[in-house]
Amino acid sequence: MGLGEIIKNAYTGYWNYLVYEITHPGWHNYFYMLLVLSVLVWVLEIVFPWRQQQGLFRKDFWLDAFYMFFNFFLFSLVAYNALSNVAVEAFNSFLGWFGITNIVAIRVAEAPLWAQFLLMFVVADFIQWLVHIMLHRVHWLWQFHKVHHSVREMGFAAHLRFHWLETIVYKSILYVPLTMIGFGIDDFFVLHAFTVLIGHLNHANVPLTYGPLKYLLNNPAMHIWHHAKKMPASHPYGINFGISLSLWDYIFGTAHIPCDGRDIELGFDGVENYPEGFIAQVLEPFKRK
């Protein structure tokens, strides 16, 4: 298949998929899954607010709502689906030059479905934890990750306020290791819904710690410190990098919760001068510093 045909099929295929998702509500519908989980966590924020002084429609509520749908759906329509399909085809062609047609190194397709889900969840979360640290430590990547840390008042939709380049970075690094494990899972809906819910709750204005499970699952009381404007001298590049699991931070010494972080200042040095609109924030990392 030619390059033009791959791009054309990517756009038309994803557009048809998006229209179908919106017009056909159902239990395995990603569009309505995002909508339902967002409303559910927002209701929790309204009924059980952690920061009492924070408004029902907090600062940048609608901006983050747009980011949420842009990064979850619209970016794939604009560019990502076409780019990823081209990249996968190019990667497979590159392997073909060396006579490699299958890079599966570990076959787990025969394992029970619950074991496959658990393994994929743990492996993907650990890789994303490593990538998250890289976003903080590599200067040019930090310029893109600043978009996420420009949040001044935390709420569920801040979960998906991030620069579109992060999608490319995360997915590119995840692709090879997950491809090398021969998963037999066809339906990722439950796993994806669970990670979206955890991410929403991590950023939500709710007083959750999960009790003893806080050493396993990331939570709002822990993640708020990741967004703190001032980092401790012992961890200048950041703390609490967990995506869904807090486990890695406790194992590798990047967990840091000095006290109740309910009212700490969020952002980074100079955040008050950071652009506030979607277009301006998307363009900001590309500016010559």
C-alpha cells in the first residue's frame, strides 16, 4: 500500500469511527466513556470538594475540557492516526530489510485474560513512569510538558491538559516493548476506562488517599505534590511521577508527601507569565528561548 493510500485510509477510517462513536452510544463506546467518567468525577468534586474555596467552574475549566476532547479524540483526526500508521508501516518495512517479520519475543496470549490485562497494565504503567521522568529531566521535552504543569487550579479535566507531542513520545516508546509481548487481548476498553478514571481522580478536587492502597495506586493527595510550584532540594526535577501506580515512586525513592498539600501553590517558576489560550500554549514550546 502506498504512502498516500495509508494516509487517506487513516483519515477516512478515523472520521467514520468518530462519527459512529458519537451517534451510537453503547457500553464499549470511548466517546461516552470519557463523558460519563468526567461527569462522575466532576460530581464527586461538587459533593466532596477538597479545596473549599475553588469554584465549581475553576480557573481554566473550559480550556481543560477542550484539551480533554482534543487529546482523546480530535488529535487523532488532525494528525496522529495518519502519522502512526505511516510510522508502523515504515518500521515493519525496516525490519523486513533484515528478514524480520515478527518481533514477538514473549508469548503470553495463552495466559488467562486477567493475567494478560494485569501484565499489560503493569508493564505499560512502568514504561510511562520512566517516560514521565524523562519529560521532566530532558530540557526540550520539559518545554512541552510545561503545558500540563501550567494548571493553576487542579480539577479532573487537568488530567488531559497536555501538549499533543507527548502523545507521540509516549506511544512511540511504548510501541516496541508492548509489541514484543504477544498479547492476545482484543478488547482494551475496560483497561483504558480504568486508567482514565484513575487519571481523572488523581487530578480531581477530592480528598482521596485510598488508605493502605496509597502505596499501590496514585491518588489526589499524592499527585497534588507532583504539580507543586516549588520542588524539594532533594528532587529538583520533580516528585511523585506515578501515572496510575504510585508503587514505582515508593520503590525508586521519588515519592514525597511532606504534609497535606491541599492548598499548595501549583505550577512552575514563571507560570504566571505562561500563555493561557490553547493555541498559544501549543505554540509556546516551539519558540526559540
